[in-house]
Amino acid sequence: MAKELPASTRSREAILRRLREVEVPNIALPEVTHGNWIGFENPVEQLASVIRSVGGECKSVASLEAVREDLTSYPEFQAATHVWSNVPSVPGNIDLNRIDNPHDLDNVDFTVYQSKIAVAENGAVWVTDQEVKHRVVFFIAQHLILIVERQNIVPHLHAAYELIEIPRPGFGCFISGPSKTADIEQSLVIGAHGCRSMQLYVIG
């Protein structure tokens, strides 16, 4: 006879089941307002400066092949055993389509992802699950490698908002730097609850 689950577990599963059954109505996104927003003479320099100020790294390289060459020089990447990548020039060994339970991704060393938008003003890089089965790969990996083409860097979030596309239902968010917290004694701790490092490559 199967062991009966504790009452707390049964209650939790019942609540989660009801939440999954709820259909949230679509709500129209607000319109982007136009104004005299900030601009930058050198968006790449501004983007790199902000990324570094929040604990990440940023490099400009000529091509995706150059990304692979640079990554292979890092001891952490050389020692990595579990890599997920959506970039052909940086092949990974994790096939998300073969993984049903996202909890099985708790051993990801590197996530390598090419984004379509980065924001110079605040160093934010857009990620989405449009072509990613388990969006947890952005947050559970030890090291996060993001890639964006120079032409896809916009000056501010208003410009980014005009370009982003979120499927319905869907997921998207902006990431800037590795995970961090300063809740304890206002002392900044990098890699507290997510990726320990974030490297952004600008192509072109």
C-alpha cells in the first residue's frame, strides 16, 4: 500500500493544481511614450561600464567564433562538464528537449545565450523562453554567458520595449550582471542566489 502523503503536502499540491488551471486573461500592453530620452555617443562603452559596475564583465569581439576562442581560455569553461548553449559556434552538451524535469538542471556549469536586445543605459540584456524549453537555465547555471550584436544595443528601456516580443503565454526578463545581494550589513555579495559570474560579449 502506498504511503499517504502528509496533510501539508496534499494541501500544497491541491493549491498548485488549482493555480495551474487558472486562465489569466490577456491584457493589452501599455503604449510606449516618446520623449527626449537619454542617448549615448558610444552605447557599447556605456553598456560595458554599467555591466562592470554591477559585477559582470563585458568584451567586444569580432565574431561568434571569437566568443568560443575567448571562452576556451577560461579555466572554469575548460573544466565545465555541463554546458547549455543556443549558439552553434559554442556547442553545449545539454539538450533541453530531452529533459522533462527542470530540477534535473541543477548541475549546469555554463549557460550560453545570444540575446536580441541589450540596453546601454542600465546594462540590461533581454532573455526569453521563446526557444528555450526550461527558462531556469538563465538562473541556475554557475556562469552565464550572454551575447548581443552591436547593432542590437539600444540606448534606453523605452527603445527596448518597442522591440521586445513576448509570446502569449510566454516569459521574458532583463538580466544585468550576476546575482547579488546587499541585504546583510549593506555588503555586496556576488553570486548569492544565482549565477556566480556573468560575461557579456558584444559582436561587431
